[in-house]
Amino acid sequence: MDATIQGVRVAGTPTGPVPVVLLAPDGEQDFLPIFIGFDEAASIARGLDASDVGRPLTHDLTLDIVEELGGRVERVVVSDVEDGTYIADLHVATPRESVVVDARPSDSLALAARTNALIEVAEAVFEDGRRDPDEFDDLDDIRDVMDVV
């Protein structure tokens, strides 16, 4: 299922605030929430906003390396969930061939946000984790919680 990043918010949990990236599959009303770290959340927001912070941060550097070596991020696939942990595949076209790299969804989505690469969610993964968007209406945007440039 093709999807887009609907937002990056911060949810309150019993152990404290946790960022959540909300994926919205095309043609679906529900979201797939993926809980991530604050650094990755800020990086996804920077990518969505096309913010330039001067020196490259980790995801900017990763993308620079891929591109300098002649590669291109083609797509991100959230392919599985194992014991509550989402699994993603980063598809990269290289001068020799296309390769699939095992990666965390948060890192993959940070790269997709910088490149407008396609985002896909396996249908079984979406069905397993789908949530009503109303559950996230009252959550703060990551930009309002952190100093995301």
C-alpha cells in the first residue's frame, strides 16, 4: 500500500513522552503509528520541511554518501512487525544494481522525507497496527515540542 507521512507528533506514555510518526496509506482513513526516537522524529520533520541546518546531520550525510556514490533512494517499505517492532526495507538504486538494505523505519522515513521517495506499507502490517486518526488529534507536533529548525 502506498503511504505518506501524515505527521510527526508526541504521545504521552506511562514512561514519558514518545514521538510517533503517522503513516497514512492511500485510500485509507486510519493511520499506522510508529513510535520512534526524538532524534529521528526531528530529522523526519526537518526532511519534510526541507530545512537546511548548515552542516549535514546523520540522515543528510547518509543521503550525501548514497548520492555521491551514484545511488538514489527509490522507496521505503515497512514490510513486517516482529514483537511490536516495525521492520523496514530501504530500496536503493546503485550504478550496478538495485539493492535492499535492512533499516529502521525511522531512518528510512527520514531519508524518504528528504528525497520524496515512495513509501509503502505491507497490507498485513497496516491491518495489524491501524488506528483511528482521532486518537492523535490532541497530540503536539514534534516541531512544537522540540527546537526543530
